[in-house]
Amino acid sequence: MSVGVGTVSGMGKRTHLVWDWNGTLLDDIGAVIEATNAAFAELGLEPITLERYRELYCVPIPRFYQRLMGRLPTEAEWLVMDEAFHKHYWLRADACALTQGAAELLADRSASGLGQSLLSMAPHEHLVPIVRRHGITEHFLRVDGRTGPSHGSKAEHMVRHLTALRAADEAISADRIVVIGDAVDDAVAAAHIGARAVLYTGGSHSRDSLAEAGVPVVDTLAEAVEVAERLAG
């Protein structure tokens, strides 16, 4: 299920930002590493450092485990791994803060009537309440979390998001959308609909990994917004 939550419009042909959540607007990489290592301990795997995580991380997530284990996990193993990670992650997620400057950036764009929405692979039933608790829901035309399996494609999710955005505001077009995220998958999803992307280094990937996507890579969200406006302008 998806939800339309805001009153911000696309304002004609102005840039519409599609924000990622985990590792982008939410500064949760510390919680991710803690949850990953807690899950690894249950599974008999060695702990991983942040640097190593960023070197190996990729989607779909089973490929990440393949890089760690030297083979793809079986379906049964994957279900155990996925459940273990999410159990530990959601115990920590509420303590995570927004990324520095995120609230102000969102509020400024909202006050200027500039369109933005939130698209995440976090489970929708967890995403909506945590976004609401951070007091930023009103800044988004839509907040869409994942409703299918956790190893699904963000590119497919992006197609559904764009369809919903255009139903809410027909002035929104893919060529005026810029996705801001922390993972190569965000750039792939943007390209899938003909949009652009800017990738932020504060999340799940190393800078070198992000650079392989062939899109701009930045170190702050403020810079991401500036670059996004230039790309779509």
C-alpha cells in the first residue's frame, strides 16, 4: 500500500526530488552495521566493519551475502538472514536522527512550493510511522515504502511511484525528476524511468562504488540538492 500525504505540488515543470530514506534522509548507517553484526553473530558469520560493508554492499541483498559467503544463500538461509537483520535493525531505528541539515532542506523546498517525495525499500508499515515521528511527512507529495519481498527491485518500485506521482500531479515528468540516494540502486532506479540521480556518500556505499554508477557523487545533502537543480535545469 502506498500513501499520498502532502499538499506540495510539482509546480509545472520545476524539479521534483525523489528522496531515499535509509542512509540518505535518515542517518542510520551506524544502526545498520550494528544490526548486521548482531544478525551475523546469530548466523555464525564474522563481524564486518563499516569500510568493508561499504565495499561489498549491493542489491539485490542476497548478492551482498554471496560476496561475504562465497556463494548465494539458499532460500531458507536468506529468509533467516533477512528476518535476523530486520529484527535487530528496527530495535535501533527509532534512535537514529535525520541526516544533518535534512529537515531544513525539506522545509525550505516545501515552503518554496517545490515538489518532493519519498521512496524507500524499507517496509511501508515501518516507514510511514518513523517519517511521521520525525515531523517531515507534510513536505512530501507521497511517501512510498516497500510492500513486496525485501529482495525486490527498486526500479520496479520507482515505476509505481512515478505513476502515483503523475496521478497526483500530471505536471510531474520523469525528465524533471532527480533521485537523491546513497546507493547505486538509486541511480539504476532513476535511469529505469528516464530520471537523473545524485548519490550521497553518507550511507551504504563507498565513494568508489558510487562513482561506478556514472552520476554525480556528493558529500552533503545540501550539495545534492544544488547538483539536482542543475541537472534538471
